[in-house]
Amino acid sequence: MKRPKIRSRLDQVFRRLGQQPQGIECPAIDGLISSKAAQIAGEVEDLQVFDAAMIGAAQSVEDYEIARYATLIAWADELGCDDVVRLLTTNLNEERAADKKLSNVALRKGVNRKAPG
């Protein structure tokens, strides 16, 4: 579930660009979200390894979002849309914070030491 502030800022970006937001199919992110979790759930019996795998899958999604925001920021900057850059940068920073929280959870639970290397 997306954080409401991120969604609100994206709505502002679309308004400032004079565009209507619309959903599109994204097989890459769909694959990260659905098939990874399903695959992991079916293959892992040890709960700590399962936790590590799920955190890793969640971080894969965060990494994808971070990369997309960085690209959008570069485009907005190139177009001179400073207000859009600020909004997207705030979202990027929140995605980075979410990724860091996931890393902290993994460290705190010690699950990364249990994951197969």
C-alpha cells in the first residue's frame, strides 16, 4: 500500500504538468510484487529465511521505485520544472527511508545471517 503523502504529491505533479494520472501496466513491478512473494512463500520453510526473503522482495520494489524517481527527477530538472523536482525529490527521500527501514528490520531480526548466500 502506497503512503498517502506520496500519492498526494504525485497528484500535484500531474496537476502542475497539466496531465491526468492514469494507470499503466508495468510487468517489471508486477513481477517483483506478486511472483517473488508467491515463489518465496512456496519454497521456504524456515521462518527466518522466509523473513529475509520477504524483506529482500520488498527492498527490490523500493529499489525499483528509487530508480524510477531518480529518472523522473532528472527529466523534470532537464525541463526546468523545479517545483516538480522538489515534489519528486521528497517522494524519493521517503522511498529511500522505507528501504533503510527494511534494512534495519533485517538487521534487528538478524534474518540476513540466516539467508542462504
